[in-house]
Amino acid sequence: MHQYPQRPRPDDQPTQEYPQYRQPPQYEQAPQYQQQYQQAPQYAEPPAPPARRSRKRVWIGSAVVLALLAGGGVGWAYWKTDWFDGNGETVSYGVPAGGQGQGQGQGQGKGKGDGGAPAPGGDPDVSLPTGPAAQFKQTGKLDDGTRISKTRLKGAKSGFEGDVWVWTPKEYDDPKYAKSGFPVLIALPGGNGHPNNYWADRSLGLQKAISEGVKAGTSLPFVLVMPVLNPDSKYYYDGSDIPGQAKMGTWMAEDVPAFAKANFRTYKSRDGWAFMGNSSGAFVGLKQVMQHPDRFKAVIANGGEIVPDSPLWKGHQKEMDANNPEKLAQKLIDSKGPEVYVNFQYGTKEGGRARLEKFQTQYGKGPVKVTIHEIKGGDHNGWDYVRGMKESALEKTSKVMKAPKPDAG
């Protein structure tokens, strides 16, 4: 279906065509969790789509939760008293300019009633929350008091409705940054990415990695926006508007950023917008940055895929080509378009370097800046990718993004 057909990785669902591939190592090596895993249908693999290669699923969040359940009193007590304390409570991130609301207070889970959003501190690039304000409910809490929350978004442009999770760092509520915008990192899962986004599970450490990076000076305090990746669990949609299907390209490129601008202090320019994703999510992030370099500046692509391969593209070659990162990168090079930054990551246990190097050699020129980070001993999972981000990718991405500016007063 495309120039470079991809084979399954060892953590793919086994198929008749590729019987040598088995269940993910993390489940094989933890037999005590096998029964619980099999009894949790919400995390079970969906039927394999009728494609040459199935997208990878990294159901790592479920393994951690099951481990807590299996761990006895200590794990259960920690679950009840810390990680999930306050789940279901309303979380407020401020009010739109001139609007009504409860003010800021994300760390408290409720607003402080300051009566309105602050004015920009002289930076015309700062975008205040435009509204309408979404209704957020807490789904998790970190040790530093920051909260992960969820809301339901009906995309005005795509018409697609799905869940979106968000997290803001402590700096977002720091009074000295009250007039500043914040960079947004749209984090995408692997696999079909429906109905959940596993980056909203604090156990993977993404939020903690950003917070620790801020303290170490190696990461900007990104606002994390974590939308569902696909409209169902039967197919993957390549983050694109495939004819006759849900408009997931419009959802990702327009509706999700508009949602972030409606609810958070962000930046108007592309200097404040980046993607991060695993596997199929890496492909979507790469494609969006290449397709919309005027809106997004960088992507961290973990275990990334390079070309579109949804089975739903059949009969739509022209449209598929228009969503191919290779062709989009060449178009960007030919037009001498704005610079974009691609930070590939891969684990040495999963392989795939040759594919990334080929992309770097052919398209890493002119405005397309490409780096490849090798994660020693890393496999195709979120924990190892977060480790790689801490080693390299967060810092590289932060250096080309716009940082929040504290109030001089």
C-alpha cells in the first residue's frame, strides 16, 4: 500500500502472518498479572485491522494499576490516599478574558475567585483563554499537588467528540507567571488510542519528567494536552481526514489546539506548540508538524512510523499522499518553508534505526531539522521513551520552543 511496508514489532499482537511475534515482554515476564490482564476487557487488544501491519499498542498504564491491585495493602492504601485522592472533583484553570468563572487554582482543584484573567505583560504573542471554559474533572494527582483532569470536547471543525486530558505544571499557577503564556505539548499514545490516552496515567512519569526537567533547566514547563487518538478501537486513522471517515486530522490540527487556547494561557505563534507521541501517535505528530509548519514547530517521535498505512486509505491514494510525512517534508524543503524540528527516539531492543536514518538522510535538510536519539536497552514502551526524553528529547525540543516569561515586577 505504500513504498516502505512495515513489519510488526515484537510487542505487536500476534497474527497468522507473523506467528513468531508473541505477547509483549512485560506481560510474559510477569505471569502473576496474566489472569488480571485477561480479565480486564477494556485493555484487551481489539481485533487486528485488515492491514499488512497492525499499529503497536502499549497498554502500560493498565499493567501498573493491576500491579497496585495485586500488591496488597501497601499499594491499595497508597492508591486510596494519594494518587487518586480527589478524583472526580472539579478542576479550574482560570477564566476566559472578560468571562465568568472561578479563577485559577489548579493545584487546589477549585477556583480562587479572582474574578478574571490577568492582562498580558507586554508580549503580544500571549494568548489569554478565549472560552468557553470546559468542565474538568480530576483523574489523578501527582506528589507535587498538580492534577491531571479530563473533559469532553465536541470539535467545532471536525464534528468529532472525544475525551481530552490535561495537566499544567506548578509554574502555571505561580503568580509571577500570571501574565505569561505557556508552551503546549500535545501528547499522543500508541496503538489505536481509544477510548483512553495512557499519557494521562501518572505512572508513566511524563508529568514528573517535565517537572524535574524544569528544576534542572532541561525542560520548559509544558502544558500537556492529551486527546484521544482515534474515534474507535477497530482501526487507526493516521491522524488524518480520510474520505468518508471521522475527520481526525482536523480534530488534531484545529479542534485540540482551539480547545487549549480556550482554556489556557498559551502563545499565538507556532513557537509555543509541539507534539509528542509513541508509535502510531508518533506518526500523527510527525505528520501534523510537516503538514502544518505554520502552527506547530517540533515533534518528539518515539518508535516512530514514517508513512501512512491505515487500511481505510484504500481507494484514496491521492489523499493518502497528501498525508505522507515524506512527501510533506520534501514539499517543505522545496518551498524553503519555516524550520521544523523532528526528534526521533528508538530503543535498542526494538530496532528501527535504519528507517529513521533513511528519513534523516533524505529529508533532514534545509528547514527540516532531524535528530535521532538511541535509548540504550530501551524497548517499545512509554517508560523507556520517557527515559529517553529525560536524556535528550525534552531538552532539544525546549531549546527551540518559547519559554514562559516571569513578571519583572
